[in-house]
Amino acid sequence: MFERINQIIKNIENIQDEITISLNMAKITLEDYIMIKRGSADMPENLNMSLFMAVDEHVMALKKEIDTLNKLKREWFVF
């Protein structure tokens, strides 16, 4: 059980590194990304769409890992 949790946490840490690299390459912050995705902010003109999509892919992978961790929490720790 702990091996599975540790693997998910390791995946989350790796994805966090990938997100940080992608955000730096796109020259935006995580807050900028979130605001753009929500439609609360416009896409900067100098933002390369392929870099934005790379950030988006990594964020979706992070969401998947977090969802998996939450699923395990519900399955194993709900009494």
C-alpha cells in the first residue's frame, strides 16, 4: 500500500518539475496559466501555443495523479 502511495507522490514531484520547466520556457507563472485556462485573462501575444499546450499536458498529468491519490484515499481510509 505504501509503495503505491510513494510512487504517486514521486510522480507528482516529477510532474511538478516538468510544469516548472514548461512554465519557465513559456515565460508565464502558474497563476497566469490558471487565469488563461479559466478565461479570466487573455493569452499573451508572445506566448507560443505549443509551449502553452506543453504546460497544459503536464497540468493534466498532475491532475490525474492527484485524482488517483484521492481515489486511493477514499478506497483505503474511509471507515
